[in-house]
Amino acid sequence: MSQGSNAKPSKRRAVRDADEEQRDDAAIGRALFWSAAVLIPLLLLGSAVFFYLTSKPPVQVEDRSRESVLSLLRDTATVEIPPFLWTDVTEAAGLDFVHCNGFSEEKLLPESMGGGVACFDFDRDGHTDLLFTNSCYWDESLNQTERPTPALYRNRGDGTFENVTAAMGLDVIGYGMGVAIGDYDGDGWPDVFLSNLGSNRLFRNEQGQRFVDVTATAGVAGGPADWSTSCGWFDANNDGLLDLVVCNYLDWSRESDIALGSTLNGIVRAYSRPDSFGGQQPYLYINQGNGTFKEVAESAGLHVLNPAHEGKKVPVPKSLGLAFCDIDDDGWMDIFIANDTVQNLFFRNRGDGTFEEMALKLGVAFDGNGRARGAMGIDVRFIRSDQQLATAIGNFANEPVSFFVRQNIAGVNLMTDEAMSAGIGPPTRLELTFGTLLFDYHLDGRLDFLTANGHLETEIEQVQPNQRYRQAPHLFWNTGQRGADISEFVSVPADKAGADFSQPMVARGAVYLDFDGDGDLDLLLMGCGENVRLLRNDQQSGNRWLHVQLEGPPGNLAGLGAMVTVRAGTLVQKQWISPTRSYLSQVEPIAYFGLGQVTAIDEIEVIWPGGKRQMIAGAEVELNRRHVIAYDPAAVATDEK
């Protein structure tokens, strides 16, 4: 059979098969060699990529700490700074509040951001009371055991305070951030709004006897996953009823924060950066006059979307600071929002229920290099003359404070950052600034400047030796001079301010107040995860002063949004009654004026919301006291003068 005849291969076929097998072995060897030459580097590269992707990336902290030559030259100028004295009276005043930030080993970002403080007279006895916001623990069992709640301290009028939180119904647990005080129902008693990580809360003041939670009926809770921050009351539509703006920060969750696994140096756990999360749009609640509010932020033009994500609604804002002003003097209050790591926002009130976002057009969206900064707190005040409107914004470490000043050029409002030329920029570059305040602590008729500072990272010195977790507040005295050889603002050294003032802390909110009724302005600094500090102003300048409090028309009895102008010869000072400022905080709705050595004023002018002008002759005004000016229905409109 042919099949049987082929079963035994020939010698020639055997040799050929052996040669082919050797050639195959050589080919396989060569293939294995080149495979190894290719695969081993690929495996090494893959291992490196795997290690990079699975390792905990360090948080990058940019170091831009070099100061300009101009600032160094100016620092050599001799300036005679008058002596001041700040005395820490926190313990003596009975303020034993310690802020709870819920610190955990996970280092969740909200732990580093609170909290705020409000000054207001909740029982209308003429003395300034204090309300501190508070956060809580992530562990609910600790919340029930330790009961971290906001704290309301009533001013006894003798320089001391008593804690009346529980008695007044404000002993509620929540991850609190900011506070806004406003008489939303127009009954003459200031009400309390608290912003939170989670649902917000509104409390109605029951004639100074108790606060009642009316959040649900008012409709101002926001979303349960929102992270609300600064908030404030103003009259958006000049209808005599107070409306509410609530800023929101990040689209954040505990799970997403933990998953990021941020580290400071590749090992030590760090707080995650805000640019790792999306933003959130603000709320605008319009008062309906019946105890309820309507949220209209989107239809009013307050929702800003990222144009780089065409077709998707990606929010731009990551908001921390809030202030109100009237940039174009048209009688309608505008909204200024400071944002963290994204552009700032400025909403001009069109007067028809809508707003125009014009931060870029105005020049306040970015810094001078077109970069967004880590903006925190904000204050807007008139400086230098009655037309020089300035906005001070606290920024992240290694970023100087922003100091935008309005310039009216050919009838067009622009704002330029004068932090460097004014002397504020270089000295604030290293500090991480949250609270900012423009106020006259020397009563000389010029606004001075304060920053409340403190880092986020407890171990920041491991990666930046020139940084500190606890930082001293920074005070600048307004010299009243401007030029190439001298700064308008100069730092007040510790030997001029006193040792109590210069103690470092982890400061967040900051407010000024006259808690002891002596006319000069004291300071309250809010600590994150630590004690508050009350610094009494013990300056002995002999300068005179005037405080103006308004009793407005029905619906807006505090006169929020009114403009108060005091004239005394060449000294002209203007202030809005707008308590929302600094960081998560607010001052009393009172206009505080320092008058220097002026012995009499010429007049007080009040322009009420809606445009009515009311004049008070200087002969009727006694200095060194508080004056209450009631709304006169017979006041004429500004266009009728």
C-alpha cells in the first residue's frame, strides 16, 4: 500500500527535517531575543506608569514669594507710624467659643475652610451681640456627645458676653460655614441665615425672645449636597423687601475627596485642591413678601457656564467671598463674588430683574497676568475721595492681596489692581489671606487695612520652609500719601500694634465692631478649629468719630443699600449700609466714620434705596456719639434736587 511504503522516511528526508528544525530553533531564538528586547522595556515602562497612577500625587504649591524691587526701595522710606495698642480681652469678655472643624485623619477639604462671625443686636438693647458659625464631626456619635453648634453671645453692656445659644433656639448641629443677618419679614427684628455644607437654615427672630427655624416654609434650604459659603441680604429690585444671595463653592463629596488621595509630599495626607472639583452656581432668592422666597439665579443671569465645554452646563463659580456695591451709581446694588482658582464674577444690576456679568470688562476677573487666583474674602469701600471705590480680595499663599480701584475713564468704569503701588501687594504675598477689612481704626478719616491669615496645611513647612500654618493678622496704616518713595499703606510692626495683636492663629472670618461703645473699632477674628479672638482697640489718638444708624422705610428697616455721606470741609466720606464683607461674615449695619481733629461737620446726606435724598444739617449733629436717622417720607428724589 502506498500509505505503508511512506511510513519510514528516507535518510535524505531525515537530514532535511533536522536542518529545518535547527533553522526553526534559530528563528525562535531570534524572535525570543527581540521580543525580550521589546517587552522588557515595555514592562518597565508599564510598571512605572502603574506606580505613577496608583501612587498618591503630592499637592503642588506654587512658590512665587519674590518681592519686587519697588517694594524693597519703598520699605526704606521713613514713615512715622503712630503707636496703637490692641488688647486681647477674649477671656475677660467671656468669649469661650472654640470652633469645631471636624478634623479627621482623612483631611477632608471642608475642615480647612470655616468659619464666619456676625455682629448684630438681636435683642435691640443697643449693644452689639455676636454669632459664631460652627461645623461638626463626620462621626455622628461625636456630634451627639459634644454638641458642636453655632454660638450666640449676648452683650451684657459691661464689656462681657453670655452664651444664650440654647435658650434662643440656635443650638442646631450642621456643618456650618457663613452667616447673614437681615430683617427679611420687616418686623424690626434681625433674622439669621446660616449657610452649610448641606442644607442651609433660616431662623426668624421672635422679638428677641427666641429664634424659630422657618427654612422649609421660606424655601431657602438649597440642595442637600450643596456647599454654601458666603451669603448676604440686599434689595435686588428696590421693592423695599430684602432678598438673599447665597454663594456655593464646590461640587464636593466625601467619597470623591478620599478617592483623590492627595498628599503634600507623596506621603503625608493633604487637603485636596479646589481645582480637583467642579464648581456650583449661586442662589438668588427674591422675597415674595409673604414669608417665602423664589429662587431666580439662572433667569436673572447669575449662572455662568464654562465656554470651553460647549453644549454642557459646566458651572464656572467656586465662590467664597461676597460683597454688594453700586459700581455705576445708578441706584441699583450690584453683586461682587470672589472665586477660588477661577475668575471672579461681577454682576451689574440692570434694574429690570436681571444682571450683567462684567468682571472681565471691569478688569476684576483675573490678576494682571490674566491668571485666576485663590480668592477668599472681600471688602468694598470708598477710599481717598468720595469717588475712589476700592475692592480688597484675600488670596492664597504666594499670591498678593488684590486691591482693585475704580477708575472712571471717559465715562467708562474700569478697575485696576493697585496692590503693588499702594504698598499692600508685596507684604501680603506669602500670607494665605481669608478675611479682609477696610476700616478706620485710628479714627483719622482714612481707611486702614487688615488681613486675617492662616494656612490650610498643618505640615506646610515640610514643603515650603517659608510658610507657617498659624499666621499673624496683618495690619496696614493708611499714611494718606501716595508717591514713588512712599506707600499709601504701610505695615504696622508688632511694637506699634502690641504683642496681643501679633499672635499667630489659623484665622478665617474677621469683623470690626464697637463692642464697648467707646467709638473706636475693635476686632473679632474667627479661628478654624481653635478659639476666637476679641482684640480691643485701645488707641489714644484723641480723634473724633461719628456712627450713623438708619431706621428705614417699612420692609427694609435697617436701610440696607442706603448711601451715607458725611461732609466736613474737604473731608468727604461715603459708606453704603451693607454689612456683608470679609469672609463668611458680616458687621453691623452701621456707618462708622473717623473724623480726625474735625470739631464739627457740615452735613450728613442719606440716599435711600430707590433714590430718595435726605439731608441733616451739621449743626444738629453732635460728634463722638451714635446718631439714628429715621426715614423721612418727605425726602425728595435725587433727580428732583
